[in-house]
Amino acid sequence: MAVRGFALIHSMALKSLPRLTSSQHKRNWQTYRTLVTAVQLKSSDMSNRIISGSGVWIEANPRVCLHDVPTELRAGGLPPNSPVTLTANLTDEQGKRFCSNAHYITNELGQIDASIQAAVGGSYTGVFPAGLLTTLAPAPEEYAFLRLYKRDPTIPWKISVSVTAGHTTLQEQKENLATIDLERHLMAEGVKRIPIREGRVRGTLYLPAGKGPFPGVIDMFGSVGGLFEFRAALLASRGIAALALAFFAYEDLPKVTNYFELEYFEEATRILLSQPTVIKDRCGVISVSKSSDIAYSMGTWLSPVKAVVGISGPPLGFDSDLSYKGQIILKGVKLAAEDMAMDKEKRIYPKREAIRNFFNPKFEEHMVPIENADEGTHFLVVASDDDSWNTDIAAHELRMRMEKFGKTHVEIIVYPGAGHMIRAPIWCLSIPVLPPLYARRCR
């Protein structure tokens, strides 16, 4: 998602945005590594290889890098053709521990290479070079549904990776044969972080190093509320000026999502475009979950917004009325108790048929009329087929709507099995839970 989304935002700097060919859509590990060539980062003099007193070694290359850069993990000095386990551990800013592991069989040289060898058990199986990082989950002693967020992007994640003998579980305590510490940065050197408290707008602006001009993007998250900056920091590290924008449940902003004014987001757009190093006449919006209806609305009614990336959120005004220039332009739709279902783990979700029903013509006032967007506005819709909002349905309906009106500037990507929180490359896969707003309502 992030590589495609970043490319879309970058393309706004051009006069026209070319249609992607099928060959351009194909990405493998080597082409991805080319796209995310490591940014040079200062670090301590620690080696990329750690050798223990027993001769067992573990290697990470690169050990210090931006978080979207693949790291190759290898270990050696082990008995040939023997079971071993790689285990990753991370403690977040609140002291919560996350971990993952992978079982391997060493080769005849007593070595393993996670970038080419298949894991035979643990948190994942098969050849998955980024598996240890993307399957980080709450440790056995932690609350099972914790989400791993980076609250302060200026501080890198520190992740320890250890090798132990045998195939162990995350509950077992066993002596580490060798351990190496990774530094995963969200913010490249030279990126500027600027808190924004201008007019009503609350957020944090991240500007890439250099003179620009850079493409700009408004970055918003969902029904958790507050302000999350990690994606904006990573975008700026890749040459995209990003304004991480809070829009409720933060400082003096509204506490709930009942009503929003599009003027707030228009004001944020002006602030972004007023920066000396940002392209002046166009910007993009990247959104997740609840903020997607706002992002689609910005692309429809605000002419400077020329690219919208909507992740796991439908173009429907769920729960919120949206006004512009004193008029309600999007009427919020409410989910009733009968629209909800509970899974075997007692998590609450909207029913698929309920989501599908909201695209019935009788709900037209709740649908963002994205077909009215300027001809040069592009939409990238990212969805999963198993997330809490069933956004694969919304993606299908959106495509049909655009085709009905003869609009072609829309691309749909559905990642089967990805869940609700689809994030940047090498981000941990989040457990799909219903946003708390709706969970509270259904208790």
C-alpha cells in the first residue's frame, strides 16, 4: 500500500498522472528494496554482526535504517541441520512488550538466512523476510488486543533479535545464544518537525530535508482520535511534506465525531500549501478508517486536493454530519444494534449485509459524490476482504459508481486477509478490532 500510495502522492508534482501498467503493479522483494533504498542514518559503532563467546553469531543488514527498509537476518555458528528459533522483542513507550518468533532448521553449514529460508513454525511459516517485524504482537503477559503505535517518531524503535537452540514458544524462557539490537527509525536526518497550532488547526508538520518544492499531503487516522505522527514522519523521510492532522479528541478540538466542518480541513490544506518548500497548487490526503469519508469529501469539494488515498474506510458519512459554507453536504448514517454482529472472540463488527445496504439509493445523502471531483483528482482505495468495515464492498461500489459517471481516475486495491489496519511496509500487522466508538454503543 505505502509504495503505491507514496507514488501517487509523488505524481501530483507532475502536470498529469500516468496510468499504471500491469507490469508496474508487480512488486517482488528486489524491486521493493530498490524503491526504499536506505537513507543514511547516524548510529553507534555497533557491528551488523554480533558474535557470542561460544562462536554463535547473528547478523542484521542493515541494523540501523528507516522502518520501511527491509533488514536481512542471518545466524550461524550453530549445529548443522538443527532446530533453532529467532525471537524479536520490543518495548513501546508505555512499557508494553511486543514479541514474535520463527522456527528454522539450520543448513549443513549451521546457518540460517531468514530472507531465503522458510520458517517451519512460530509467528509465521514460509519465506517471509520481514516476518519477525510484521508479526510483532502483544507478549503473552500483555493485553491481547494492544496495538503497536509509535507515539514519538523522533525516537527510533529498538528491537532485539535473538537466536536460541530448539523450537521454543514465546512463553518459554531459554538462554539466548546471540542477540543483536536493531534501530528502526521513523524520521530521517534533516527532516523538520513543526507543531501546528494555527487558528483552529491542530497537528504536526513534517518537512523533508532540502529546498523542495515537495509534494504535500494531509495525513489523518480514524476513530481512535488524537494525533498520530509516525506515518507523516516516514512520508517526510521519503520526500513528501506531511501534515499529521488531528480532527477530534485532541486538545481543544471536538471530543466526539458527531459533526465536522469542512472549513477546518480547508484551513489545514492552506497551511500545508503555504509552506515555502511545498508545491503551492495541489496536495493529497491519506486517510484510514473513519477519516476516509472526510478525505473523500476533501477530494470532492476542495479544489487543491488532487489525490486521495483512502485506507479501510468507505466514502460514507458514518456517524458524522459534514458541513461546508453553512450547509450540510454529507449526512451521517448511524449503525443500529441490528446492523452489528459478534464473532467467537466477542468482538463486535458491522454485518456485511448492513454495509452493502448503505449503498442502496435511499442512502444517497450519506454517500460522498466523488464523481463530482475535478477531472484531475485521483483516488486510490485500499481495502481488505476481512476487516471490521468490510471495505472491499465499499471499494466495489465506489468503482461501479465512478464507471457509471464515466470517471476513470480511481484505482482499487484489495489485500486479502490484511485486516483493518493496512499500514506502511514492514509495519506490524494489527489485530482487527472494532473502533471503540461503535463498541461502546453496542455494550
